[in-house]
Amino acid sequence: MAAENRDSFTDTVSLLLRERSRRLLGSLLRPHRRTLWVLAAVVLVENASRLAIPYLVKEGIDRGIPPMRAGDGSRTLLVIVGLVLTMVVLQAVFRQVFLLVSGTLGQQVLLELRRRLFRHFQRLSTAFHDRYTSGRVISRSTSDIDAIEEMLDTGFDGLVTAALTMVGTAVLLLVLDVKLGLVALASFPLLLLLTRWFRRESAITYRRTRETVAVVIVHFVETMTGIRAVQAFRRQPRNEEIFDSVNDDYRAANERAFRLVGLFMPGIKLIGNVTIAVVLIYGAYRTFNGAVTIGVLAAFLIYLRQFFEPMQEISQFYNSFQSASAALEKLSGVLEEDPDVPEPASPVPLPASRGEVRVEGVDFSYVTDRPVLRGLDLVVPAAQTLALVGTTGAGKTTIAKLVSRFYDPAAGRLTLDGVDLRQLTDVDLRRSVIMVTQENFLFAGSIADNIRFGRPGASEDEVRAAAAAIGADAFITALPQGYDTEVESRGGRLSAGQRQLVAFARAFLADPAVLILDEATSSLDVPSERLVQRALRTILRERTAIIIAHRLSTVEIADRVIVLEHGRIMEDGTPAELIAAGTGGRYADLHQAWLDSLA
């Protein structure tokens, strides 16, 4: 019973995956319905031309050759030869038209698929990207798209042609001679059984190849992304062992796919050759008895050749089709993933934000039954600089992420100027709230491009003014190309402190109402930190700020300090008030420990 339930569940999942894939494919093809009708007409003409040739050969043999032996009938044969040449030309022309139109259509479909995938990956929340590794994202965007492209490029046209040829040939065989046609089609049940077996086994196998290649890509990307840590901890041997294992799984999956093809294609060829031999023997016997003409037998042999040749094309196409089907399943799964932080159905406009932030009865957890925040209430008035202090895991960064709406609370709400963050459009929210972390990402391009990231239309003077305001202008102008200096991959040409200063300039230029600094000075050396602290007093003026820092030198500029522990507020006051609390106060103890470390 358990096995039956398991099989039933597997069949249900497979059906849902196929339905999801069909929905995706249908939505991609729907805008091109006219083109599809044109292709259908072209294919019909091409295949009609192809199927007419053996029948014309039959007519030429039966009606053209015998009269010529008698000294006449040359005109009949010439007409038939002319018709054959016409069919050959029509077939070639319409085949070329089909390839051109279908090729263009395929590239348009792939373009739209890539666009959708990229747009959707950007829309999905950080919670999705936390669990969906960058390697899997790259696998979906590269190898899975490539699998679909291979199917469109190498065989989709062949499949349509083959299907029409097989159906048309079967009908014409029966029209030419019912008995001989039934003998020829007697092999059809064997073909169906073999094809059904191949379809079932290859679906499993090619889904496995997509899964294993994704694992290979994930491991490769994560190793190269963390190459410094890999080399620092001498992780290379272990990583090579893991890569050898996942790579061997991929090899095994591909070998099984090749074995299936190695059984299917020769099997088709064997059935075809045996069928042709049987038809030739039986047809010769009936021709000898005068039941069928030589022309009919010749047409039969040509039609049978046309009947079984497409089976080879179908088997070749089926390889890429199964791989593409598995890729479509994975892509459709990603595209149907709903964002954890959705756009509001009825957004509330926020023309100009003052910057008042409220946290009202908020519960939140990353993992079920392991709460990080429980019933948290917090009010940050507009233009106040608030510092969050506490041990690791106290909930400081979680509050910052909730205020930035990278996550939504499980209970309660967060508001900006009285409006629930869930009612704000992403444009309004990102214009009003910006978060600067200790590992700000710098994109390929110049320093000026990276500063301008938050305001693409900013002028060169505005970029320079933003850099000067936070103290970055001096080191930037000292670089060989100044603001036009390329930062290279992830800002590799800059020190950690310089990258952080560029991130500060980016945030300052964006001019948000609420600025969140999450350990944003941790990568700065002492001279750079002093520069930033001086600049922060200017940056934070008349702006709401939430600062998370272990360095109390950064906290000192705050108007207010909150000490968190296990997601709860333990102390709340100005830095001076909390220090004055003396020994036993959490902030006072932290401040004294910091002073001792400086001594």
C-alpha cells in the first residue's frame, strides 16, 4: 500500500510539473500565434510536396514507362517528371522558409524567457535568495536555457515534419494497397511499445541530468566565489573530492541517457529494416501474381523509407526534448515562486517622507518555533539617530531588515510616517529607506558609476559632492583615473575601507529619509573611521538613522541607544543617560569594556 501511495504521489507530482511547464510554454508562445499559423501552413505544403513524390514515381512507372516501350507516352512521362521536380523545389523552398521563421520565433521565445527569469529573480525577496544559492540561479539562467535552445535549434522542426510524414505515409500506404499496407503497418504496435518505454525511461533520466548538472554548477560557483576562504583554510583537496563526486553523478546520468538512445535508435532501425524486407518479399509475390503493379511496390518502398527515417529524427529530437522538458519544469517552478515580500494590491502613495518609523507588536523568526523578535514595540521619531546595541543574535540586524522590508513580520506591523510598509510600493520604499551594510557590493564599472547607482541621473558634480561629504574624494582623486577608475570584480582594486566609503557616498547621493547602517564602519581603519564619523554628523542631520555597531565610537554620535537581548529591549536612553546608570547597566558595562580596550 505504501508503495502504491508513493507511486501515486510521484505520478501526481509529475502531472503538476508537466502542467506547470505547459502553462509557461503556452504563455511564451501565445504572442506569436500568427507566426505559428504561418508555420503550420508552411509545414503542410512542405509535407504535401514530400508525400506527393513517391506517388508520382508510381504514376511514372505504371503510366509513363510502358507506353514509351510501345513508342508513345513520352509526353505523360515528361509531365510526371516535371511535377516531381516541382515538388522537389516546393519542398526545398518551404523547408527554407520554415527554418528561417521557426529560428526567428525560437530566439524571440528565448529572449522573453531570459527576460522573465532575470526580472523575476530580481523581484524575489532576500528570503528566497538566502535558500536558493547563487549556483542554482546561474544554473537556471544558463544550462537550463541552453537545453531549451538546443531543442529549438536542433529538432523541433524535425519533429513536426516527422509526425506529419508518418501520418500521411500510413494513410497513403493503405490507399495504394490495403493488404500490403496492413503488412507494413503491422510493425506499428512494436514501435509504440518501444517509444513508450523510451519516453518513460528518458523522462526520468533527463530530469536526473538536469539535477546533477545543477549540483555541479552550484559547487563550482560557490568554490570560486569563496576562493579566498578555500585557499586560506586549504580546502582544495576536500572541494576536489566533492566536485569529483558530483561530477561523477553527472557523468553517470549522461551515460544512462546514452545507453537509452543506444537501445532505442538501433531498435527502431531493426524494426524498419525487417518491415521493409517483409513488404519487399510479400510485394514481389503480389506483383508476380498481378495483384499490384511495379509502380505501387516502388512507391511502397519509398514511403516506408520516409516512414522510418523520421523515427530516427524523432529519437534524436527526443533526447533534447526530454532535457528541455526537465529544464522547463525547473524554470516554471522558479517563475511561479511568489515573492515573500509582495507588492501591495492597493498601494498608499508616499510623496515625501519625514522618516518616522514605528515597530508595533512585531513577531519574527527565520525558522519556525525559533523566534528572533517577540512582541517588539519601538518608535523612532523623524530625524532621530538611533543606535541598536547588543550581543550577536539579539535581533539588531533583523530589525534593520524588517525596516528595509527585506522581510515581513509574522505578526504586528512596521510603519513609515504612519503607513504600513506592506502598503508602500517598492519604488516609494526604496526611495525613502536605504541600508548600508559591512559588505556593500560594488558592481563592475567606474567608481562614479557605483556612487551614481542610487541616482542614475546624478551629474558629475553631484557625484563628487557626495564623495566629498563623506570624505572619499581625497582617495578617489588620487587614483590613476580618478572617478573613472574601474573597480573590477566586487571592487577588488579598492581596500575594504575604500569600498565602504564608496558605499556611503552612494547612500548619501540617494538622499533617503531613513538611513540604516548595519556594522557599516566595521571595515574601516581608524583614520577612515574618523573621517566617516565626522561625515556622518553631516549626513545624518535632519535624517532618521538606525545604526547597528559593535564599535561604541560609532554609537557615540547617536541621539538615543537601545540595548537588545533575545529580541527584547532591555535599556533605552541617550548614551550619557545609560553610561550614568553605572555598573550593572548593560550599556554602561559595554562602554567601560570599550574604554579598557583603548587603554
